[in-house]
Amino acid sequence: MKLSELGEFGLIDVIQGIAEKSRNPRYDSWRQLLVGIGDDAAAWQSGDYVELATTDTLVQGVHFDLNVISWRELGWKAMAVNLSDIAAMGGIPEYALISLALPENLEVESVTDFCHGLAELANQFEVAIIGGNLASSPDAVITITIIGFSKGNRILKRSTAVPGEQIAVTGFLGLSSAGLKMLQKKTTLDNETTNILRQAHLRPTPRIKEGQLLLQRGVNTAIDISDGLIADLDHICQASKVSAQIKIDRVPVHPLVKANFPGYQELALGGGEDYELLFTTDKVTMEKVKRVLDCPVSVIGKITEKTLPTRVTLIDSMGNAVTPRKAGWEHFKNEALKSKVA
Amino acid sequence: MKLSELGEFGLIDVIQGIAEKSRNPRYDSWRQLLVGIGDDAAAWQSGDYVELATTDTLVQGVHFDLNVISWRELGWKAMAVNLSDIAAMGGIPEYALISLALPENLEVESVTDFCHGLAELANQFEVAIIGGNLASSPDAVITITIIGFSKGNRILKRSTAVPGEQIAVTGFLGLSSAGLKMLQKKTTLDNETTNILRQAHLRPTPRIKEGQLLLQRGVNTAIDISDGLIADLDHICQASKVSAQIKIDRVPVHPLVKANFPGYQELALGGGEDYELLFTTDKVTMEKVKRVLDCPVSVIGKITEKTLPTRVTLIDSMGNAVTPRKAGWEHFKNEALKSKVA
């Protein structure tokens, strides 16, 4: 069987099976693993801290198109994508390892631009670049690993959602994929719209502070929206063994996206790369969270008992269940979507 | 300027400059960074432990050739290369993150073979695979990150060599590059030689236990031999601001390599991928180390005061200084060496 038939998530299951068979005695001892494969970051207890580690790869021609994104923006974005995984655990990012596989005919200036973009965002969150690896390669492949931590023994996980909890998201959804559409089609929009969409797609800001506040206020369950709202909510449902209902008209779409993109609903539900936080919690905690977060928080649905086969149900404004058109990004399977991001 | 003109080590300097300008306040506080860019692994203090993190990338067509190495062997080797960096710090490896960028037309079986190879070596050293990333990519690019630790506050570093110290290596050098030559040229050798050379090149065993023993017995300075003896000794000299002299006839070459490869000296001095430990220490500590290590330990030279421009001097059997013919592997610059490893 080819990877294109099995798909990314099928392959994750296979690898997880091999990895779990190889669990070592240390798993249950003094530096206990808390979260392995299958969450935004891995986590283990180390004395008074939970240590976090996450890694993410961007491949030229698959994740980015240098006709659309500059090297400096790419540096920022590569860092943002990884920091967002630490945000989704409620963690404090600390150290970064940068692994660059680059063509040897690349201009040095491109690499320094990339590093400046990367360092700019790293500085903003006081993350130190402490190591990495350089190699020559036909295409650029960028892998960043972030080490972070959380004080005490709590973190945000995907596997702790409970039926009856409210589902909420930070910010607006669909801005990034609207930005990608605009950049790819070279659509001319007014300056304000152009700036907001460019920023959303090329220079997203990970919700680091928000993730920490969620954790502090008692939220247990979160994921960052990278694959798309429905796909990422499905990850929570799968990990927590629950289902979910979303009211489509509660999904926060930015007015500028509504005004300029007739297919805005699809962008918000499946576009991905929003790097907003999707989380679940009880009503009382949700009210507390709304008060402390500076950004918009929209309750968009609720967690329900596990149902089969559909895990995520969409409810339209008439109260009817709607089947999602697109499940979100999946590597190896998305033949038609060679260029996921700009 | 192109990367091919600047070279890997020039680029490391540029990136280090950008990274150090972005040093954050946390550098000098309660989770203090001990070693940043420029050693085998990064290291920071975390309570009673030193935490270690290292990352290494293997690129198809650059680091490996699937005509020579099987996916299972590649999995083993990818893990070995990374564990060797933890060995060079005297650390205990603990957790691994696996980032795979793979062509979508790849057979699933190849990936599972790869993972079994990887898990086999991970199990041997009780390393748990706790996360990673999957992405589609035209060529296979494999990045592994290993997290490890050391009890207390000491680690082996590159920057602590002192004039007067002896230089030593574990095991034999040149076995791996002799193995590569044999595999590439499909040379027929006797069974025993073939097995030893295949093993050295395709299934190296990182010197994890030996690294820990070096640290425990008072050694401060080590590196693993991945680029080649001269190149890696040069890394120590550069980091420690010293020079070094090597007596060529003290460099341990395996009898089977001597017997079958007329250019054995070059293989031992510059071939690389030995994954042996190169270390420096005083005479008394060296004697202690020789007693506790199970593997051969060969004293091959001494650290001297810094000289310019040559950092590593080779001394032949007549006592004459010889200029090394080849400085070892450097990414982006080695035009003629597209296939470094099998």
C-alpha cells in the first residue's frame, strides 16, 4: 500500500503502535511521560515542571510557495506554527532547535532573512535559539523543535473533553485561508483588508498568553487550529472518545472575510492555519475565561456523548444537521492541494 | 553569495550571530542555558539535572542512498546518529521526536520497516518515541530530535580542552567509510570482513555507556566522530581555542581495513561517520578511563597552545608534520561528494 492510500492519520496510528510496543521502563518512573504521540506536544514530568517538546516541518512546494511568502515571513511563520503547539498545551516556550535542509545554490541572504524572521518572533516570546542542524538538500525542508514547560503538573490536552462541555474558539476563523486565496489569485482588495489577510496568513501570532490563561483558569482541553476547525475538533473527539455539535452561525468569521469571500463559511470551517485555540470547558469556567482573555472568545457548540460514525455534526441556522464538505488537511492524501500554504 | 560559497560552518557562524543577539532574559535565570549553538547537543540546567536536546537530519540522495541502505537499516542509523550526539555530551538519552517528510508514493511497508529499525535501537537504550511530525515531500527528509539528561551539573563539552591534555579515541576509525566504499563499489570481501564493515556503516552503535563513563571519571571534553577525525578534532580546537597534534601511526585502524583498503589512512583521518568518541583529558584521568571502558581506547596525540593558521597538525612516523589532504565533510561545499553515506 502507498502512503497516499493510508494517509497521514493512518500512518500516525501505525507508528504509534510501533512506538508503544517499545515503551521503556522509564515511562512510569521518576521522569514520567504524561503525553506521547497524538497531542500538540509531548509532555513529561521533571520535578516541579512539566517539560514540553514539539516539532513541525515545512516542505518547499508543499507547505510554502516562495512566490507568495518571503524568506523573512517564512522564518516568522515556521516559528509561529511550532509555538502554537506549545500554546495549545498551555505551556511557556523556552528553547528552539532549528534544522535546515537547503539547496546549495540558495543565496545566503535568503537564509539570514529567514533567521531574522524566526528570531523576531522568538524574541517576542523570549525563546532562545540553542541549536539545530544544517544539511544540503534539493528542496528546502525546515524542521523546528520547541522545548517548553509548564509549572506544576497540569497541561492542556486533547483527550480530556467531556460531554456537556461548551466548545469555544479564540479570534476569527478563515482569515488565514482567505489570505492565501488572495495571495495566490493576486486579488486586489482595499489596503486594510489586504493588510489584515496578509498578516493572518504570513505572520500569525501564536496564542501563547491565551493558552497559559486557559490552563490557569481551569480549562483542561485544547488544540490549536492548524488543519481546520472541523478536522481539529475531530482530533479532540477522537482523543477524548466523544462527539461534538457545532452551530455554523456561531463560528466567528471576520466581517472583512464575509464581505469579500462568498465561500467564507468553508474557509472558516475547513481552511486551517488559523493558529487560534479551540477548547472545551464547563459553562462556569467559560465565563471566567471570557473575562480574562483579551481576544474574542466565541462559544460555537457543545461536546456530546460518542456517536458513530460522525464525530463532528454541524447544525445550520434552521437547526438541521449538515454534513461537512471537507475534512481539512491531511498529508499524503490531499492530491489536489499540493500547495497547502503560501 | 551562495550557500555553496559560504559553506556549512560559515552559515553556522551567521546563524549563531543572529541567535545570540536574540538572547533572552531567561538565559541567566533559573533554567539556565549551559550550552547553545556549537556543540553536539544544547544543554540547560533544570533543577538537579542538565537537560540535553539535539537534532539531526538525513536527506535522501545526500546522506543516504536507498540502493545501498535498507529502510530498516536507515531507521537504525537515523537513531544512532542522534544518540551519538547525546553520547558525546555524556548524557542519558530519554525521549525521541521523529519528523518524517516522505514522498506520497512510498510504500507503507518501507515506513514501518524504518520505524522498526528506529525502535530497535531506541529500545536498546530505553529511549521512548513520544512524538513527531509527518509531511509529504518530493524527497525523503528525516529529522530526529533526542531529549536526554545528565544528573548533577556536569556534561562533556567541546570547549574545555586544555594544552597538555592527551587526545584519545574509542574503537577503530575508518571502518564506516571503508564499509561505504565496499557497498558502493559492490566489492566482494570475505564474510567476516563484509559483516564487520556493513555493521560499521549501516548499524553503528552509539557510545552511550562510554560517554557516561568518561563524564563520571572526570573527562570534560568530547565530541563524536561524524565529520571525520581531523574535522571533529578541529571543532574541539576551535571551541577550546587550542591546537592539536596527532601521531598518524597511533590512529587506530582495524586490521581488516588495513588489509583491504590501501587508502586506509585517509579513511581513518577523514572518512567520518565512525560515531566513536574523541576526547581529551590529563594523563591520570586517561589511565582511569582506559581501565573502565570495555572498548579499545587509543591515545593519538596531544592538545597544544593555539597556533595559527593550522589547528590540527599530523605527525608522521618520522616525526615530520604533514598537511591533511582532506578536512572532512562540510555541507553545501562538498560538490563532489553528493552521496556522503549509503
